[in-house]
Amino acid sequence: MQYQAQQQYGSSSSSSSYSANDSLRRIERMAAENAVVMFSMTSCCMCHAVKRLFCGMGVNPTVYELDEDPRGKEIEKALMRLMGSSSAVPAVFIGGKLVGSMDRVMVSHINGSLVPLLKNAGALWL
């Protein structure tokens, strides 16, 4: 698999001073840094399926593994609020915009709207 796992998680201030708004701003910044950004957990089978989909299409997503991030729990909580879901991962952003979880990515793939999103974000050249 050729996705790009991110190991840089920013400064190491204590999580007690890390507010929900800080988490949301951090997510927005991380999502805007690359064409395709995915928040994941290493043990999540749905995350693995989305990674495989992207890699099979020739897309190299930037993947943030929350269970390897010292602030992963805070980011996970913020993603749950952002997505309005009890599950934070996978959370996929294309072109800095939230696409959603696995179901939204798969529906976009099946209905043909995923490829144009990827092209517009500069993640896919066909």
C-alpha cells in the first residue's frame, strides 16, 4: 500500500489546554495541506478499505493515524462532532472539504462523483 502516513503531529503541549476549537482548527489545517487527507485508526477495517480504494485508483492519500497521535483522542472527538456521528473514522477530506466516512466515499465512487472530486483537487490525473 502506498498511502502517505503522517508522523508529524505538531507541538507537544498538554492535552488539558487543548480545546475543542483548537482541535477543529487543527483538523481544518491538516485537511487543507494535501489533496486527499484521511483520518484513520490502524485497526479500523473500514479505514483500510478506503485506503485500498484510493490506492487502487492511483491516489496517494495523506493518512493521519489517530491511534498513533498523542492528541488522537481530542481529534477523534472533534471529528465526531464535525461529522455528527458516533464514529470518527474514516474521515475523508478531498480538496480541503469534508467528504465524510466510508459510506459517503463509496456512494461517491459508485455514482461517479468521486473521480471529478479527485481531479479537481489535483489528486488524480486521467
